[in-house]
Amino acid sequence: MRCFIAIDFPLDEQAKELLEELGRIKGTKCVNALHMTLNFLGEVDDTERVKDAMEGLREHSRFRAELRGVGAFPNERNARVVWLGVEDDGTSAAMAEELCAVLKNCDRPFMPHVTLARVRPDNDSAGMREFINDHRSESIGSYEVDRVCLKRSDLTPGGAVYEDLYDIKLH
């Protein structure tokens, strides 16, 4: 099964409005849930090793994270993924580093973000650049992070469907 370790954020009214606006841009497929991936695992047969790795995260205290600033990967001119930045006190990066060290599966630096949409090559690139520019520094809220989840991801024609398999509470 395809899995990842993440922090969930609520899909509140401001996030829904942002996604609705983004979804009006040609060639854009918006997400239906907000999360920040700390560690992408890919195909996993046995989750026990992953759960053990997550247990070490219990030492972290709850923290606040602000969802702020829209950007794109690989860049704004050639957007393939539109994201919302995540700003916190460094706890999410520390957790991501710990998971990488234990699971030994990281191949790129951690960049705290929430994916908002996937973008097809035939998108309205001018509209996309305008959207990103209009929301470059917008904050949609600050949230208390109190748990980390192991999630299963099933890819469907309608988008990814997520299922929580395990979670840990932060103290």
C-alpha cells in the first residue's frame, strides 16, 4: 500500500475559498484535504517499522503552524504543483529530519508546504501566475499541531483518497 507520514490541517472556509478560486484555472486539479507530508514512504508492506519510527516523535511538544504564501514547484512559470507554505518554529523540519534518519529514505531537503493542486501542462499559465502573485503572502490561518498521522493513499481517477492508519499525539 502507498503510504506517507503527515500533519493534517483543517479545510476551513478560507482554505475552501482559496481552492475554489484555484480550481477555476484551466488545467488545475485541486486537493480535497490539506496535509503536510513529513515523509513519503511509497509502497509499504509492513507498517510496524514505520510506527516504531513515529514513536520517537512523541517527544515533541504541540506547536503552532501558519499556512501562508502560495508558490509552485518546480517554479511559477512552469507550475506543476501549487502549494501553500507552512511556517512554524522549526518543529516540522526537526520531525522530518528525525524520520529521514530512522527510515533512511529521503532524497531531497524538506520544504514545509501543503499541496493545493496538481497542474496539467495545458493549464492557463497566465492565470496561474496571476493566482500565485495575488496570494503570494496571504495567510489562511494558524493552527495547533497536536498529532502526526501515518496515512494510506489510494490513487483514483477522482483524486487521491486518504485513510489514517495510525497516529501519535504530541505532548
